[in-house]
Amino acid sequence: MTTTAAFSWLLLAFLGAPTFEENLESAKKALRAKDLDAARKALGVAETQLAALGPNKADARYVLVVAQGDLEVAGERWASAGRRYQLASHLAEDDRRRRGAALRKRLEVATKTKAKRTRARLLELQRHDEEVYRALRRPRVGEKDLPKLEAKLQLAARAYQRDRDPARAAWARALSSRSRSLSSADPEAALLHASKAVHLVSRLPAFVRLAALEAGIHAARRTDRTGRELEFALEHNAITNHGLSAELRPFTRTRLLQDACGRYEKAEGAGACAIRARAVTGEWSFVDFGKAPPRTQLGPEDLAAPNAQYLPSVKECVEQVARENVDNELFQEAKVTVSFVINEAGQAQELEFAPKRYERFFGECVGSAVQLFRYPRSAGERQTVSVAFELSAPATRLRRGG
């Protein structure tokens, strides 16, 4: 959202001006009353409010475009109505209900104007949609049935391309790639195909990228490429959880990511998934150990898995600050110990540094990191976690101590 749009939205809210939803409802009421000027005015105001809707903008745009099509139908401007409904059918993305509703409106316009060729083409799109949504629900088929399915999805992709809907065409191809990854007798070739698909759709809408990434995940899993599977799953997870708050995202994993993390850590060790997530997406991906049933008392085995996952974020802070202070003599051949207490709720508190003089350097970064930690809950004594880092020359090289 731009600064201007945000300011305009806040100003309208402060002045009690009608919201997007209220303007849309006013337009619908005006249409029912056959007051086309009032409907057009309300929809025009609603359109100016789209930019301020943030994550809800895409859904709102679909609803707005359908209402604009209804307005054009009421004014018997059939060509304009057809274009509006066509855009709505594209904006529906993978929402089957919305897609079907928009296509039916397009068919009504074609029937009203006796556009037989257009009507035939729309009926063909409906048939292709049936095949595509069937593949979405049931991606795995027998090896002998795979060529037939791929041929149907390629036909659908070409039909969508003719309808000037390149995103939906790419989606059909991505779903074809996903079925190949799950069903082909040659998973290596399927992985190569899926990798190309992921690259080709990198700038397309989320629903297309998710389908291509699922193809990559399944193919990588079948070929035991745990690292590649994890990379695909991390990107998939980041897109899926994009709308979540910064507090929730690190602790929200899709089933595909959770499974990929399990396989990756079996090979690379506990905590490896969180470290790889940071490298691939720029954000940490953690397990919320606080969701487990409370323990009577936390023991070393209860702390091992959380420490393996969380402490790399502390190490990252120490390394970052050390690089920023490479010429400071306090960071030459020095040792700093970071410790914190785990309370009954599994939260980290009472953060301390030894020597204490390092608190002014590390306090802010490490403090932000430990606030995210969620250890198992316990009714017993509080536990202290302590980790030492040796700062050696050059200061950017650190070795975590015990």
C-alpha cells in the first residue's frame, strides 16, 4: 500500500466515509432500483478504495469487477459486460465457485447477444475446468493413465491461453507436472520437469506457484533429494503463510514442510531445517515446543531439540554484531556467554551476558531472538540455558562454546 493510499484510507475512516463494502452494497441497491448513475458512482468510489485493502485486495477486486459487469448488463452494454465478466473469470484464480459463477455470467451475455461461437468456446472452457479441478483433487493416477491426463491438461492450457488467461494456462501445466511427479515411472525426469516449471512460474500468482512447487516437492521426495525437497517446501510454506503476522509465521509449517523438515533433519541433524529456512526464505522456521503437554520437570532431553533449533538465531546475532565491530578490541580473542531462564510457560526471560559489558552490543538483537523461543511448559523448577561464543581474530569467525 502506498503512503498516499494509506493516508487517504485513514482520512476516509476518520471522517466516517462509507467503506468499500458499504459502497459495494450501495451500488447493488441502486442496481435493484435501476438507478444506474448512483450505482456507477458508488462503484467508482469503491474502485478508488481497492489499494487500501491490503491482503484483501484480490478478493475485493473480483467482487468489484463482477458488480461492474452487472452494471453494464443493466445498461445493455453487452460488449463491456462480457469484458468485465471475462476479467472476473480470470481473477477467480483457483476458486472453483467464483470461476463457475463468472463463466455462467459470460454465457448469459453470449446467449443474450446470440454469439454462438463465443458460447461454444465458453462451454469448452467449462469442460476444461472440470478436467483441471479433477486433477487438482486427484493428482495421482496410474502410470498408464498419466499420458491421457497430461494431454487433457495441455488442451486446457491452450484453451486458457486463447482466452487470454496465461496464469490459468500455467496452472494447468503446473498441475500436469504435479501429477507427473506423483505418478511417473521416471521420477528423475519428473524432478527436472518440475524444477523448470517452478522457474517458469516464479512471477505468476500464488496459486500457480504453489502447484508448481508441489510438483517439485513430490518429485524431490521420490528421488530422495531431501535438500531440494526442503527448498521447494520452504518456498511453498512462505507463500501459503504470507498473510500471517510476523509473530505467527516462524511457528506455522504446512504439512508438506513439516514432512520435509523431518526427512532433512534425519540426514543433517536436529535444528538443520530452521537454519536452512533462514538461508532460503530469510526467516526462521521453528516448531512450537510449547504446544506439547506440560512436563513435571524439564530435563536435558527436553531442552536438546529446542536448543538445536533456537540457538542458531542467537549465534547469528553474535556473528552479525561481531562483523559490525571487527576493529573493536573487545571483540579480539574474547569470549561472551549468553544465558536465559525458561519459565513455567516455556518462555525465555532474564537474559544475561557475561562479561556484562557485551550487553550493550548484543542485547537488542539477542533479546529480539529469544522472545520467539517456545520451550516445553513445566510445573517444576525453572531451567537456565547458557551458551558461550569465542570471538577470534578476525572477529567475524566465531566458534560456539559449551
